Amino acid sequence: MMNLNKRLDLIEPKILEKSFRTGRGTANEVNFWIFDYDPEDEMAVRAHIEFLVNRINGKNDDVRIVHFDLYTLMLDVLRSKNYLDKVKQMEQAKGSDAIINPIKRTLRLTEDGDLIIGKIVENLKPEQDIIFLTGIGKAWPIVRSHTILNNLHSKVDKNPLVMFFPGNYTNELRLFGEITDDNYYRAFKLIER
């Protein structure tokens, strides 16, 4: 089993390979990758993501990392719809479970006009941008990782995507190593543990 620092160090050379950025598999698989890690390593992973974004975007003209934190996207959409304060009031009055479905409806999750997916795809440059998705644990259970991946695969087929996942990924996503999000067979492991 490889330690976290070694795995993090292997990300940059992997994603800068031309074959990583342009490739789809022999069976025409989507170019989606998952970097899974132990949830207690969250802060180290966040720091390394920030380092990678700054380093790669600062020294490369032909590739750009576009980083999306799902939790931040969710809050931005709620704020733009003037719904964030209403959600806070509803949560105080009725509890956390009462806000999940109203937020999902507001975000239009799994619908054609999914606002999270829209925010991700609106400014991408095909074949130049690599998408980093984070905030998976923070956005759960409202925004679910397998739902985002399923809804993105037809929209960003020319951009590689790396989801940083606090948990385990085999053929299923196990958030925090405990909560089965769902099966997702299309993504590849970015760096084996």
C-alpha cells in the first residue's frame, strides 16, 4: 500500500501526460478518474490540490486545471436564487433532513437544466481543461458523487475529469469508507493505493 504523499506526488506527471489529456479508452470509455483517499487525509489532499492548480496553471499554456468544489457550487447557486437564507431558516425550524429535497429541487439535480452541471460546463475549454472535482463529502447527501459523474459524462467528453473522493473506490463509491453512494463503473482509479 502506497503512502499518501507518494500518491499525491504521482498526480502531476500522470495528468500532464498527453495520453491522459486526450485519451478515451479502447472501448470509448469516458476520461473520468477518481483519486480516493482516507477521509482523515482531507486537509493534506486539499493543500496538494491547491498546489497543483497553482503550479500547473502558472507554468503551462496548453493545459489548465479548472477546480470545482461541489459544496461551494451548491452554495453559489442557492445564493444566486436568493434561497440560502430561506434554507437556513427552514433548517432551524424543521431540522437538517427537511432541507435536502427542497435544495435538490432548487438545484434541479438529475434534470436537463441541472444547475451544478451547468456551472461546471459553462466555461470549459475542450481538450485544454482538466476538471478537478472536490467537496464531495461536504456536499453529501444533497449532491451525490455518482449522480454528478453520471450527468457529466455526456457533457464533458472532451475534458478529463478527476474526482477527489474521501473514501474508497472499487466499482462502487464508498464515501468516508462507510456510506455506499452507488456503483460507478466508468471511472478509473487515478493512482492505486
